[in-house]
Amino acid sequence: MAVKAIGTLSEIRKYAWITQKLKFFKKGENAYYIDDSSSPENAIKFGESYYQKVEKASVVYIMKMGKPVKKYTIYRFLNLKTLPVQNNIEVVNRFYTNLQPQQINSNQIL
């Protein structure tokens, strides 16, 4: 399963490069969204903004000593209708551009 992400470089880290390599998002694609239960309304609002349909796929609990300590809700987003803004890809492109090898002259070597 390919993992693509949307967000700033500091939010999604290595997934920005993976998303770029996979050619970002394509209309008609489906996706899963994992919400850490801090704000489920944001997941639904995000999904409805970009996808034709949003479904709750599953709920996963992290248990400690037999009691739930963390809840994750997994949403299924169906049929991407509008492409998300590609700011994270633009940031990655600028980062790569700035990583070009630099010339080092002998005065810079200690």
C-alpha cells in the first residue's frame, strides 16, 4: 500500500518525498485517514472537502493494563474530486534545490 501525505514538511517529514515520488494525488483515488481522536470533526471536514464520500472504516484502541488509553478512528475517503493544495511538494522541491552540491575551495578546508 502506498502512503501519501498532505501537510507541511515539518508535519509529514519523509512522506513528503514519498508523496512526490508517487506523483502526488490523482483524481478518483481513494484514501484512508487515521485520526488520533483529538478532533474527529477535522477529519470529516477535510474528507468532505476533497472526496466524494467519507466513511468510518474502523476504530482501534491502544490498551494498557486492559484499559483503553488511546483511540484511533480510521476513515475511508472515496473518489478524490478536488486535488489538495500541493504546498508540501513545493516546499520539498525548494529543499532539494537548495541541497545541490557546493564547490569547496581549499581555503574552506580546515
